[in-house]
Amino acid sequence: MSEKKQDRRRGDWARFRFSVVGPMLAAPPKRGELRGELLELSQKTWKHPLTGDPVHFSLSTIERWLSAARHQQHDPIAALGQRIRKDAGRQRSLSDSLRMALRGQYKAHPSWSYQLHADNLQILVDNDESLGEMPSYSSVRRYMKTQGLTKRRRRRGPNSPGARRAAHRLEHLEVRSYEAEYVCGLWHLDYHHGSHKVLTRAGWQTPLLLGMLDDRSRLVCHMQWYLDENTETLIHGLSQAIQKRGLPRALLTDNGSPMLAAETRQGLLDLGIVHETTLPHSPYQNAKQEVLWAVVEGRLLAMLEGVGDLTLDQLNEATQAWVELEYNRKIHSEIGCTPIQRWCEGPDVSRPSPSTDELRRAFRAETSRTQRRSDGTISLEGRRFEIPSRYRHFERLRLRYARWDLRSVDLLDPHTDTILCPLYPLDKLANADGRRRPVEPLAAEDTVDEAVTPQTGMAPLLRQLLEEYAATGLPPAYLPQFTADDQDQEETEL
């Protein structure tokens, strides 16, 4: 199985397990009710994340998933993923002498395919018992790929990236009013097109209001006006809400492109936030947010009707003052108290907010690129980035980046989500001075390259074929063509 398929399977399993225990993190069961809910989940029929077949999971299995997710507060997705084998990346079936022989063979013939290397290595093993047993073709191929012994061929450019899409579960339930049981158990997020224009350098523009609302307390976590409805503004506002109020357990949005963007989905997964989307043509599912927009239009914007040259900064300052000093402190007719009072009373399932840098790193899309072997670069959003030479053996690179901020592009480990190093844009002017850094070693074995003697002469496989052909005693199966020089030489001998 290829590394790309293994990474996809590991991610599918982690997301599936999180979909099973995620609702229990957003709404923890009361004391004494945990076993009952686990038993109910164990009796359900689930769709296998890889095959799609119906499958059941035992109570102890689901309990183990829940325990792992609880112990990893900031990244429960990583805790629910499949563990990496301790011997991953090590080819124990290849002896030291066999590795030396294979590296010497590659040093002499870097353009050979993996199969041709394995076939010729088989001849060496048959003729030299000190090399040990011949490993399988897959072991030889895996070792060569992990050590950067890839076939050297000219590449015309990186392949088109494949975007990773996560499946979104749609709830098919009857229409009922609902309310989250816990503070930060569910947040609502939506955009609103305002009715009041603002004056900008480009002229008069109609701003959009981005708001986050806690379902139980009706507290406005954050509210800010923007000139564009895109992923960048959504992440900018949502990050401020998290830093103000903490990490929620679930987030409900519509199916707009900023909400379904790769950066948004990946960030919510990394932060352990269950992302729920409303059903198509069902605005009533986000009715609490629609009621909030009516209050904004009826009170906040109504008080700004007399302001002639209203700017975006003035509008945002007025919005912050109105939210914190009036809306969050005014008695709400539905809950019978102020939002800030119900927020403080709880019960609360929020988590501490990560740092600003951690939030910025979380809300980035994950993609993959093929490294160009000629100069060790990849193309991302129309710009070319350099890959450190110690990672030149990576054929397929996993990257994390935000489309609006290419100043922060990180290279991920191919098996885990660990950040290996940041990537920087290609600077052709700096490279024109002719100075070059030495190639960094891939592993400790690379230090023996200088002691390896490249093979010379005829390849072992062809040499064996000639010996076997000569042993048959048959004449060569071809007739040589006599030339004029051959005839003159024959007459001279006579």
C-alpha cells in the first residue's frame, strides 16, 4: 500500500472515531449516565470508514476512543488516529552488506528502475552468500524510496494537487426548537449583509457583519464588520472569538464557501471542534442567528442613521461597545436573564484558548505536492518554494498553508502531523551569486557513500545470461555479415 493511501486511511479512521465520540465531548453525559450512552452507541450500526460495510463496535472500544479524546484536549483527532509502528521506516530484512551493494549499484546506475535494481541484486545475492538472504521486491523498493535512491528522470513540472475533502454529516430530523445544555457546547457562525453603507477609499461600500453566538447563553462571542465575505475574514473573526471566550465543542454554520473552505475544516479538526452544517434550504436551523441580525438592524444600525460619513473603523468601535455594554448585559426574553449572567452560571464545557500562533497554524489547508527533482522545489499558489536538501527523498510532500498568507508554509511529516520545517519562497536573485550549501545527509548511512565503490563492467544479470547461453553448447543464433574489410583480412591470412 502506498504512503498516500496509508495517510488517507489513518485520517479516515481518526475522523470516523471522532464522529462517534465527538458529540459526547460537546455534551458530556451526566454522572451515572456514561455507561448507558456507551451501550447505546455499541448497539448502533455504523458505516465502515474504508469499505462502507455495516459494522458494530463494542462498548470497551468506544470507551477507549472517548478516553483518548478526553486526554488530548487541543488535538483529539491525533489521539484517535492509528499508531505508527515502532519499526516504521526501518528495513530489517536488508543486511548492512546488502545495503552497501544496493547503494553501490544505484551509484553506478541511477537511471535504473526499482525492478531492475532488484533483479540485479538477486544475482549478486546468488553469487555471494555473505550478502545474506534476498529481500522481497517491495522491501528493496521501500528502502530505496526512503533513502532517496529514486530513479532519476526529467520531470516537466509538479503534478496538480489533490484537495482533501472531508465528509459532512447532514442531520435529517424533524423541525424542533433546541438549545445546547452546556455553555460553549455549540456556537453559531454566520454573515449578515448590513443595511448601512460605510465610506472607504474606494467609495461607498456595504459591509458584512460576521458574528459568533453561543447557543445556550445567547452571548455574542465576537462580532465584526468586514468588506469581504471570504475565508480570511472568517478565520480572523473566529480566532478573536476563541481568544475571548475559549474553545467551543461544536460549531454550526451554513454551506457557504468560506465555511466549507479547506482552511476552516482543517482548523476545526485540529482544534477538536465538531463542524455541523445546516441542511440546504433550511435557514430555520440557524434561527437564533437570524434573530440576532434583526436586533442589530433595529437597535445598533438604527442609532447610526444620523452619522453621515460613517467609516468601517467607527462602525466596528460602535459595534463592540453595543455588544459588550448593551446586548450581553440586557435581559433576553428567551432565557429570562442576561447572556453574560447565563454564561457565568454554566455549566461550561469550554477549553482554554490556544495562543495566537497556534490558532494561525491550525487554520491552514493541508495539501500535497510532488517535489521537482531537478532543483528541489514545489509550486504553491503560483509561487515556487525551496525544499531543504535533507528532505530531497520525499516524493510526495504534505504541506500546511493559508491561501491568503504564503509567508507561513510548513512541511509535515509524511506519517504524522508533526511540522518538520518551514518552507521559504525561491529567491532567484540570491541564488545567482553561485554560492551553494553542501547537500545535507538523509541518515547516518549516507556517510558511507564515499566508501562505496561503483560497479563497473557488464551487469550481473547480463553476465549470467551469457554464461547460461554458452553452457547450452548451441551456436549463436545469428549470422554475421561479412564486410569488405573482413574479406581483405581473410585473403591476407590465406
